[in-house]
Amino acid sequence: MEFHEQQFRLPVRRDQDGTLVVPADFVTGLLRGIATTWQEWADRDLPGMDPVTATGLSAVLADLADQLDVECIATASQAHPAD
């Protein structure tokens, strides 16, 4: 199984209050990257890999990324209503 660590790096910053934050687009990118990797592993039918489980887990991560995108869009549109 190949694993590309550079695909999974997140920029962590501190906001003005000192809280650690990660940009949402990086989080959704991370979730989709992991989901894609798991799906690729499942498609290769690797020994010890249960393709049904890997496919299911990758779908859950992709759905979570989609939900996060929707929440961020909703929050951003509430914070900056159109004129």
C-alpha cells in the first residue's frame, strides 16, 4: 500500500484568542484525500483489505466532507448576506 504523506498535511494556525484553527477547505481536502486513497486501495483488491469496508468508509468520509462544505457555505452566507 502506498501512502503519500504530503497529501495529508494541514496548516494549523492560532486565531486572535489563541485557539488553534485549520481552514475548512483543508479539512475537507484531507477527508476527500483519505477517502480517495482508501477507495484506490479497495479497487486494487490488496491482501488483507476488505474492499466493501474500505469503500463504505471512503463514502462516509466523502459525505462528511460534503456536509462540512454545506455548513461552511451556510455559515459564510449568514455572516455576509448579499446586498
